[in-house]
Amino acid sequence: MKNRNASDAQTPADLLNDLRTLVLEAEKMMESAVSEHTGDAMNALRTRYAAAQERFGDLYASAKKNVTAGAKYTDETIRANPYQSIAIAAGVGLLVGVLVGRRSQ
């Protein structure tokens, strides 16, 4: 699973759909009577759960990497242009203050 390429990557919505399907199958299995196929079904559910857990871990790692890269880029940009950054922050603060002041009246 760790050697997947970009075309195999799943979106968070795909992962949630897989997890919902897994939960529905587990609920159906709990409602049905115990049979000789229950052990096989449990093993299949465990395998799918482990795969979903690994995909979630990969998705988390990817999101963490993207957020860290964005934070580093933002930090570098602010350090390269400190006065422009202060002016932009002050302008955004003024705009938010005006909008909140109008809303409260």
C-alpha cells in the first residue's frame, strides 16, 4: 500500500465512503446469526479495516506535509517582506473591525 502512485490516491470523501461501507457490513454481520462463514467474514473485515487505517494514516501524513510546507512558505514570505506583511495585516484588521462594527449596530 505504501508504494501507491498519485493515481491510486484517494480523497477524504472516498475514505469516508469506504469506512461507512465497512461499518454497514459489520452491523449486518452482528445482526445475522453465527455461522461457519463468520470467521472468514471477520478476517475480511479486519483486513479492510487495516487497509482503511493505513489509507487514513497516509492521508494524514500528506495533509500534515502540505500544512507544514504552507506554514514554512508563509513564514519565509513574511520574513522577506515584513513591512508589507504588517500593512496587509493592519488593512485586514481594519476591514474586519469595520464589518463587525456595522453588524453590531
